[in-house]
Amino acid sequence: MKEKQKIIKYPSGNTKTETYTDGDTFVTKHFYDGKDAYVRELIYLKDGISKIKHTTAQGVVSKLEHFAGDKRQGQETKYKANGGVKSTKMYDEGKLHGSNITYNENGEIIKHEVFAQGKRVLKYLREDSDSNDITNVEILDEDNVVNLPKEEYEILQTYLENDPLK
């Protein structure tokens, strides 16, 4: 059950903030009513990670992101107007750390880079736009390969072991 606690309207009349609890979840919504109207909804979760959902005035989700304190943490997902995923980025303590993938209108991967502690380390290449299969890996920063997230490091090692061009 939603229990309203506070609504604040700013003097400009263009923005307002609404704060309430929904069960055991604390929710803050920031509204902006202008040419590029949006709603930013901030929900604090129990484990200290805050989840922020951005929506258009029509209620379509445009972005979902997570923070630990004031630093990005975990996955950020941007959405297209039709609801499909536009891109995903992984963060650790405010720095890009993991796969960053951009998709085209058909949901096919058009860009796939991997970061380690804020530095771009890998770029996965695909020859065929009809397939999301990796055809080649470009290592951009050999010194930071060891700093990749464990899962990404293992994917790279598996790819290098199975590389048919060796």
C-alpha cells in the first residue's frame, strides 16, 4: 500500500517531487513537465543499492540504472521508444567494468566493448549483421586484460582457445 509522505512543487512550476513508501520500499519521484517531459523515479532498496528508473511522460521506460551511494553500480540499461533495449553498460564503483553493448533496431549487436576499471580493453567484432556471433576480438589494452571481470576474462580465454585463425 502506498503511503504518501511529501509532495513539493518548485516555484518554476515545471518540476515537482513526490516521496512515499510502498510497503517497505522508499520511493522518490521527480517530475519535469516541459517540452522533453520525463519522470525520474528513485527507489531505495534494502541492501544500499538505489535503483533509478527514467520514464517518459507517457510512461515508457527510457533508462534503468543502479547506484551504491553516489557511484554507479551494476547494469545500466537504456531503452528504445518501442521498449526494445538500446544499450547496456556495466559499472563497478562508478567506473565502466564489464560488457558495454549497443543494439540496432532489430535487436542485433552493433557494438560490443569490454571495460576493466574504466579502461576499454576489448572490442568484439562481428562480420555478419544477421548473427550476433563473435568473429574476432581486438585487444585494445593488453596490460589490463587481467583486470577484466572474471566472467569476461573466461569468455575471452575460451574464444582465444577456440580461435580458428591460430
